[in-house]
Amino acid sequence: MAAKNDGSKRNPRATLVAMGDVLATHSLSPLITAANSSPPSLLALMRTADLTFANLEIPICATGYPADKLVTLRGQMSLAAELNQMGIKAVSLANNHMMDFGYEGLFETVRTLDEQRIAYVGAGNTRQQAFAPVGFDCRGVRVNLMAISCCLPLGAAAAANRPGLAGVHVTTRYEIDTVTLQEQPGTNPVVRTSADMNDMNALQQAIADAKNTSDVLVVAVHWGVAFQPKLAEYQRPLAHAIVDAGANLVIGHHPHVIHEVEVFNGVVILYSLGNFVFDYDLEPGVAAYLSEIGTDARNPAGAPGLIIEAELTKSSVASVKLLPVRIDRHGWPELIEGGEATRTLEKVVGLSQSHTEIRLDRNAAIVLA
């Protein structure tokens, strides 16, 4: 259940519920109907929160042409209304699929979200608009949301005179040990990554500006390598820079699996929440290629993910609770309990750094900042 709010003017408190990737190429209406007829749980949590936020990993459009990239996806036009029915009040558009059908797909996505009064961050007609926060007054707590993507298909990042995403570019270098290759041919190179410093500086300024107009600033980041368990080298330094600039909570997406949790300077960083809704079709040839290069894009039923329930005050994020979910065979999330919940949460603890304290509490876990 959502945390009880103190609505007094002297000590206002609000709840934020945030989840991972929402990726669906089929209608979610049958799944929402089924969830509505079940005992109140997941949808009740989402609908009663003061602010519910997710990463929309797919454009909602019927126009545009597929981009020149390996996987292009789009959701049905009913998806925005279905997000509304689920209680989602805001979404991030800053991800590697939002430009799958070009500017037309992006613009149509924005229009459909506007019609449903769902706020969005991480995209815009210019770079300045893409980096701009969206603000909410949640029971007297001013919350600003921002979103950026480090996963940027060619041309996806917004510029001064070009629409697109709030992008932070990353440089990739491959370090080859020729001595080891002589002894063991086929050894993988070491992959070195670092965020572009100009983009980092611009991001930090945008975060500082957004912090000036908020009590709590939440920054969502699309980063990392899909279906891989480890962080990329650039992620931790970027996360720390985001915190140093003024963020009160950092929420990561993209890998489609759970990653570690870190507390840095008192701020909780969730590197990847995994999936929330994951229901899509791939062309057989694309699926076969991904499997050949070691990427299991099927994310089979039972894959775990996390929802967070955060209590916000005028001065801080007072608490962050982790709620484990599993993805069922339809791609729909289910809250889990008992031993399955404990195993998922223990996995999070095992992934996280030893100095990050996470206390298991029945079917949830509390991150101690």
C-alpha cells in the first residue's frame, strides 16, 4: 500500500511510485481488465500514489517510417489511454526506441500523451526543451522530473535547432592486450566508456537549474547494456555527477534486468529497475541475430523487476522502498511475495555495493540512505 501522507502544511509528505520499462506492441486492455477484477494490489498502488512515473520504451504512433536500425517498435494508439487507466501520470521519452519512427512518431506520441494528460520529459523540439523538467505539486511538495538518454541511435539527440531526445553521448574504446591474445586468441577486449564532457557539463547545469525550482528533483537515465548484468564503465561517474549537480533520486532504465542500488552522498541511485510491462514481437531473423551475439531479447516469463515507492518531503527523499515484481507470460507485471520476493531482493543486495544498506522487510526492502 502507498505510504500514508501527512497533508499538513507544516510537514507535507507525498508518495512517488516509479517503475521500469513499459514496452508493449499489443493492447493492454485485457490485462488491465483482469487486474481490475483481482484483489487490489499493483494498480491500487499506482493509482493512489501522488505521482506515478515510468519509462515509455516505445513510441505511440501510426505515422512515420522505421528508422535505419536493427529493432524498430511502436505501440498501438490505445496505449496512452491504457497508461492513464493504470494510473501513470508521467513518462520518460528519453530512450533508444522513442525515435524508431522518426520525428513524426515522436510528435504523434506527444500528442496522444497530451490528450490523456500524461506529462512527459526527456524529449522536445529543441535541446533546451528536451532537458527541461516537468513539475508537480504533490500535497505541498514541489517535485521536478527530468530524463536523459545515453542510448542514442544516430540523429536521435535533440540539438539547438532539431527535435529529439535529451542526450548525453558516450564514447566507447576497446583496449586490446596483444600479449594475452598471443597466448589465448579470441580473448575479448576490455571495453572502456566515458560520457562526453560537454554533454556532462550541460546536463549538470540543467539539473542545477531544475533543482532551484523544486523541493525534490528526480532524474531518470537510460543507460547501460541491454540484458547484461554489469554496469558499463561510464555509468557510475555519470550517476555521481548527477547527484553532485543536485538530484535527490536517480532512476535507471534500459538493461531490461535488475542492476545494483547505490547510496552516494545520501542519494539513492537505482541503476536499473528492469522491466514493468514487456510484451512485444520481434522479426524471427532479428531474434536469431540477437541470440547469436549473446543477447536474449525474449526476457522470458518470470523475469524479475522492481517498483519503487518513495516518500518525499519538502527537503528530501525520506525513504525508498523496493517492491519486487515478476513478468507473467503475457508480459504483465505481478507483485510477488514470500520466498520468491526474498530471492529477488537478496539478488539486489548481492549486486549492490557492500556499503549500501538495504533492509529486507517482509515482501519489500528499504534502502537506508
